[in-house]
Amino acid sequence: MASDPVSKSLEWSKKGYMGMALLLMINERPLTGYDIMRSIRETTDGSWTPTPGGVYPVLKKLEAEGLVHGEWYVHKGRKCKTYVITESGKRTLENVLIKQSQIALGINRLFEGCMKDIFGFEHPFVARPVIFAMLEDDSVRQGLEDLEDKREAVLELIDSLRRYLADTDAKIAELKRGTTF
């Protein structure tokens, strides 16, 4: 790992996001560890090239936690393991995405303040988290199909938020039942 602070920070971020990145990718389709490493490298244009030592221990942990399930098969005479997300993994991913969007929004506020302080930008533009950006109204530039897709994504988000709220309400009720005043 490089010794400069920026490189260290980026390396820590990559390690911290590995579990979420794997869940996101496996949620799209079943993947092998090799497929995951190749996809991350391609998606990030080579700026993140995970190694087997960085991917497989996380896959093993996700499997032990019941968030993914590994299925063995033989390909060209070699044993391979494909990982599939479980229902528990999907629920966890929904909760993680909501929390990460909240964190990203807060970090963006910090970035905006820093941009203002350091560079003097009165209204700095920092990319907003996707979950909030998709709610912005840019319908003038969108066609009917794009708007219908956006509408479906918002409905799915609302459904996820309702499940998250119901889980939170259930936890609150459980804690209140167990608490004596």
C-alpha cells in the first residue's frame, strides 16, 4: 500500500466497501469469485483490482452469515463455486443501501462545506447519492419509457422503505416490551 494519505484512504475505502460491493453484484446475478474480481476491475476502469485474498474471505464471511449461498459445479474439469444472494442477503442489502445513502448525503454536505471553505464556491456541486438523485425532476429531458422506469424504481424504493420502517417499528416495540420504567 502506498504511504501517501490519499492512497491510504482509498485503500481503506475499498476494503470497507468489499462486502457491500459483493452483495450488490451477486444480487444482479450469480457469480464466481473470479467473475466478481473481473467485474470490479472492469467497472472501475482498473482503479480497483481486488485480489483473491481480498474477495474470497469476504465471500466466505457472507456465506457464513447466510447472506449468500455457494453452489459448486464443474467447469472444464475444474470445481467452481457460484454465489447466489439469499432472501436474508436481499433484505440486508436493502437496509445497507438506505443507510449508505444517508451516510453519502451527510458526507456530501461535508464535501460541499469544504469546497466552499477551501475554494470559495458559494454553491458547490457535489454529486448526490443515487437514491436521492433519482427523485429529482428532469422530466423535460426524459421520454415516456424513462419516466415509467423511474416511476417503477421509486415504487420499489417506497416498498423497501416501508419494509425498513416496519422492521424498525417492530424492533422499537420489542425494545419497549423488554424495557421497564
